[in-house]
Amino acid sequence: MKQVVQNVRSGQVQLKEVPIPACGSGEVLVRVEASLISAGTEKMVMDFAGKSLLGKAKERPDLVKKVLQKVQRDGAAAALQSAFGKLDEPLPLGYSAAGTVMQVGANLTREFRVGDRVAIAGAGLANHAEYCAVPRNLAVKIPGQVPAAAACYATLAAIALHGVRNAEVTLGSRVLVVGLGLVGQLAVQLAAAAGARVAGVDPNPTRSQLAKHCGAQWAVGPKALAEGWQAFTEGRGFDAILLCAATASDELLQQAAELARDRATVVLVGKVGTRFDYASYMKKELNLKVSRSYGPGRYDPAYEQQGLSYPPGFVPFTERDNLADAVRLMHEGKLNPAALTTHTVPFTEALKAYDLIASGGGGSLGVVLAYPETAAPTAASIIAAPQAHPPKAHQLGISILGSGNFARSVLVPALAKNPNASLRGIISKGGLSAAHVREKFNAAWAGTQVSAALEDADTHAVLIATRHNAHAGQVVQALQAGKHVWVEKPLALNTVELGNIERALAKAPNSPLLMVGFNRRFSPALVPLQAKLAATGGPRRVVIRVNAGQVEANNWQQTDEGGGRLLGEVCHFTDLALWLLGQGGVNPVEKITANRGAGQDDYSITLRFADGSLADILYASEGDPAAPKERLEVFGGGAYGVMDNYTTTTWQQGGRVQTLYRRAFWQGQNKGHAAALAAWVAACRGQANRLPSVTELLTSSRLILQIQTTLTKG
């Protein structure tokens, strides 16, 4: 299918060929018939992408700060690789569309049917693309015969509707809408439908005239507003003011205080400067509100992605309610998006529409993309056609499941440089990132269905880098298909999943190899340290300190998809402790002591082994994120070793200090990813097997689950 994307580094808008997105269990797959270009929002994105690197840095100092922290923490090479990797990602454009349901996820068959006409919403979901997969709460049925060219306005109408709801507009309210772009025009119509006396202001006289046509009793430019607002409000001021403009200036917020009546409501619907004179707002006791985009539920993964609902007694109008009410009002004739459409452009000529918006010409306001009818997706059409370069005789054909940031920046580049590996399929649920990785690293094909990789005869091995809750199931599928498997940690999120993997290993055809992404075992900063420690004999001690830093509270790692950072990241360090101490047996740990602190992710774990060895793991989220992340100390046989953040490793014994490893700061860290992948590729090709045994991998995976139980039950 075709999709409109933007290159963030160059600013160029492109119409690219990408796989049709997969339809998840809580989603509907929609064939798009019309999508709306939000000129204001999308032009801001285009303007940002068009800036130089320096211009982008000035625009987003928060991101610059993160890059500088990563430089301090991981070195310049890693920071630049990560930053430029982000800039290379294609950005999907569009967030408001309408079309017909072509597939229904397993959990939504009672609510949607194939053939339903729906309006859909969501940045990165309701894109300018021939097909979109969206979750339940971002799709609503279109009533009656509302055309797709009108229903595609539903997202922007929901934004305007939520602003009007926040303003508590009632019959007879005197409402001022500042900024008469698309959202402002829709707010005018909605406030008028609620029985308000509506005024609008915009420096563009054409938009003021349009607002009058759409229900405003009075719509003027800024100068006329200053001269006539008292007459319009009969000297009392406006009951509600909706700021729907986009400007960095603080002037509009300050002016609102002058135009508002005592105890009025000022609602920030658009993005305006937010510095204001406290006294002017305090003296009138004004109510200042920031409107949350489409409404309650926006930015909540549990609501938007998992389809959970809020109790209507407490949240009567969610973002889904706003979307549904918007298309209902269109059906009832109270909302008329067609009046705002200035251009309808065939989707195949979408780039011309963006040129129009970028130039600011043609008096454009509502620009609708109209899509040609396409065939219903089939299993074959969901997968992009493979290119004709099968693996060479000495190469291992590898397909990648998941093309997130870690896979794109670390795993795939390492495999692409390995002459004994051949990149076959790149699979991602949405399709766009898979297509990008395929193109960047010259893989054979891109797709959205795991089955395509498992059925590909030239795929000898599968690398799994999806969300954590998918790992175990995909490992089982790959083993059953007789494919070698590399799975990023964790291997499993519970003992049932672990048992399923063990059974699949026992029955798998072709005796495939299983490897978990415990790359630190292969780091040149740790390999010589482990060898030195192993030679000491007797009880030893390992102390691992991890300055992990915090992640956003709604980060996927903290949800059911990730299973939490204990299972998702601390497992690295428990495995590292087992390896360093040579404790890879079936039941190596004699005692687990574990405590959780009050921070977001603070763990103190002590493992005692039968030979008297100890491993202490301190995983802390409350430290300075710019400080070094990992430090490891080992003690044994009268010796002391230190690994400092994968830049230096030293060994001290008998008063003599020996440097085992040193890496220049600017070179960044080497945590062993490339070496581990190379060892896996070699083993899968029948060469020397330097991988940890299956027993070690299963033991390590059980250990982190036992630690989780210890934290829960003591």
C-alpha cells in the first residue's frame, strides 16, 4: 500500500510503498476513503523537519539535553548513533481519517463487522495511508450517509468539541473563538449548535467571513474586536474564550483577561504562549483550562491501546465519546465540515497537497485526500514482495520480528555487517518501520505477519525483538517451524511460558538452536574479567551497580506488554552474575534475598550460592541519568577486579594493578552485541558453538522469575 511519510532529517514528504498493517486482536483494519490534512498541526511538523540540525536543537532543547546526558553516560559514538537513528526514522503523517472496516480483531467481533463505515483517530494510527489499523477507542461508526469526506474531520471536531465542553458553553453564553483555522471554525459551529452567541477573531478576513457563514454572529479582525467587543457582550465581557490559535506569543492569553467577564473561563485549545499577568487573572478570578486534545483518554495507553473504559459517572465524555458525537452532529446537520473544505486532492497526488500547504497559497483551509478503491487485503497482499537476492550458500538467512529502536540501532546494523548473515524479512506490526529498515539495510522484504518469516524457505533463523509479552509465543512458533532463534530478553514473563518453550525445544524439528540476548557475556570489557575470576577458585563475590534512571510512567516497559523492568532489564544482571561466578547449573542459587525500594524501579538483590559465593545487584532508578550506568566489582582469591561502564576494566592482585580493557570515551561502549550475534550466526551455521547452553538460559530465566516471587511473597 501507499503511505505519506516525512523524513525528519531532511523535511522531505514522500509517498512510500509499505506493507499493510497487521490487525491486532483489539483493533480494526480500515480501508481509508478520505483523510484530512490538518494544515496547522502538520505544517508545524513540516516546518520543524525542514530546519537545520541547529534549528531543530533550538526548537527542542529538551531533546538536546537528553542527547548530552547520553554523551556523558554512554559516550559520543553511542549518543550520535542514537540521535541520527531517530532523525532517520520516517514520520507518518495524518491523524484523522474515515473509511470501511476490512478486518476485525478477535476481541471486537461483537462491536464491529466487516463493511462498517468508521471514523478513525490517532497520530501514528489514522495516517494518510490506504490502510490503517486502529484500536477500539479510536474508531467510531459513522451514522447514516455521512460521506467519508466529512467524517474524516471527526478528530479535529473532537478537539473542538472537547474545548467547547471545557468552556461549559450553555444557551445564551457569549463565546469568543480566537483563531479561525480548522479547529476554530469547528468550535464556532459547535458553540453555535449549543445555543451560544458566538464571536470569532482572525487576522485573515476570508476566515472571518467563513465563520459568519458557519454560525458566528460576529467575526472580525483583531482591531475591530478591540473596538467592538463591549458592544457585542453588552459591556459584561465574554463568558468563555477559546484560544484556538497557534503562536508563541503570550499576547492572546493576556488579551483574554481583558475581554473576559468576571469569573469567566479561558480555554487553551491551540498552542499559544502561556506567560500572563497574574494580577489580571486573579482580580477577575478567571478559570484557565488547558484542553486535552481529543478528550479524556488521550495519552493514556490503557485507554487508547488496550481499549479500557472509564466509568461514565466520573468521565461522561471520553475522546471516543467526542469522536462519536462529532459524526452524530454531522448526521444531524448541526456540524458542516464540507463548508471548510477548500481542496480535495486524489491520494495519489498527496505530495501536491503538501506543496500547497507548505507554500501557504491557494487560500487552503480544509484539504481532504480522496482515496481510490483498492482490493480487500489478503494474506499475500499484506506482505511486500520479496526482492530477488536469496542467501548465498555460506550465509544464514535471518528474518527480524520487530523493528523498534533497539533493533534498528543495534541488532540489525550488526547483522548487516556480518558477511555470514543475510537479512531476509523485516516484520513490524505497523509496516512502516519494517519498510524503512528493509530499505536502509537492503533486506529482502518487509511485512507485518510473523507467519511470512516462518514460511519463508530462505529464512533459516529468526531474531525476535518485539514487545516482551510476545517473546515466548513467538519463540514457540519459530521452534515449531524448525528455525534457529535469537530472542531478546526476557525469554518469558512467567513459568507457564517457560514450560511451553521447554516443550517446544524438545519436539522441534531440525534441532534448532535457542539464544537469549544476554550480550554482556560477550563484552570485551567483561570476558577477560570473568577468566581472571574463574582462575581464583574458592568463594567469590560479585557486586553489580546499575544507575538505570527513570522511564515515563506510561512507558510500554511498565505495562503488561513489558512486564516491568525487573523481568525486562534486571534479568541482564542476574544472568551476568551467574556467568561471572560459573553458576549455570540447574539449581545454582541457595538463597535469594530481595527488597524493593520506594523509587520507581529500585531493587536490592543478593544471591547466595552453595559454594559460599555471593552476588549483590543494586538496580536504582533515582540517580542522575547523566552519570555512568553500570559498574561491576569482583572479589576472590585475594584479587579485586573492576569494570567501569564498559570503558575500562582493571584487575588488582598482590598489589599489582593490570588493565584488562580500555576504550576511549569518544568511542562509546562495547556491551558485546556484535560478538554475541556473530557467535549465534556461527553456531547456527554449524561452526564452533560458543553460546550458553539451553540449561544456562533456562536457569537464568527461572532465576529472575524466582526473584519476582521473592519480592512479592518474601
